[in-house]
Amino acid sequence: MDEVALDGLEASLGDDDEGLQTTLDAGYREMDRLQPHLAEWLAGEVSSEADELAQSVGYFLVVTVYMAFREAFPTRLDEVDEAALRIALETLEVDEELRAADPTEVFESDDVVAMGQPALVAYVQHHFDEALAQADGSPDLDAFDVVYRAILIEVIALSHAVRAPDERAQARGLA
């Protein structure tokens, strides 16, 4: 995923709140239909938090991250089934455990995810930073952490769901 794809996504979201909400709702319905296991798991994670701002940024990012993958890889994005979702969860959990056990480790797990998807993780972090800046009083950082972690798992799962380009299509410039 590159910055050009994310810029195109941002442009497609619309300039007004009503257009944005319509686009997000349509994107979520599509995700629910094409990525049912991932959509259900993400909905549970995001809606489990009582903080409305964390839920709001979570919903926005769940949908826009999916839309970014759909736009960047329209013919190569496979469904994230239960096994693939479990692998994404375990990947992040194991990485977090390894990093927590090593006091000299300077990288966080999101830094590792960013190595594979730097533009996308920067996009996610930017929107979380904006949401935290808009929070009145003291935001529920635990709620934001749960939602942020869910989005990282979405990025991992969807990254693994992208099929390699077909060599014949690549030779014709179609992949």
C-alpha cells in the first residue's frame, strides 16, 4: 500500500459529513459481505469500548483500511477466514510477548507492522492522533489502545490476504 493509494482513498471519501457517512456505510456493508469473519471480529472489538470517540475513529479506520486494500488490490484480495484471522491475532500477540520480555527492545509491535505497511500505519496513526487531540478532557486511552490494536490486526490480516500477482497478468500490465 502506498501513499498514492491512500491519497486516492481520502479524495473518494467526500468533503461533507453526510457524504463521508454514506461512503463509510457502503464500505462497511461491502466489507461485511466480502470479509464476514474479519468484519464481525472488528465490530466486536470496536463496539466493546464505551468511549464514543474511540468507537468513531475505530469505525472510520476499520472501513477505510478495508477500502484501501480493496482499491489497491481489487482482483487479488482474498477473504480473511477464521484461520487467517487467528493467525493475524497470534502474530501480533507473539510479537508483543517477545518485545515485552526484552527490556532492551526499542521497537514496538506497531513499528514492526509499519515495516510492511509504512504508509498505511502512518495513515492510521495520523487519524488516532487527530482523534486524541479532539478529545475533551482526558480520553480513555485503554479504549483507544483496544481499537488501535484491532486496526493493526486488520492490517496484518488483509496484508496476508493479498495474493501475489499472476505472472501473465503482470506481464500484460494488469496486476
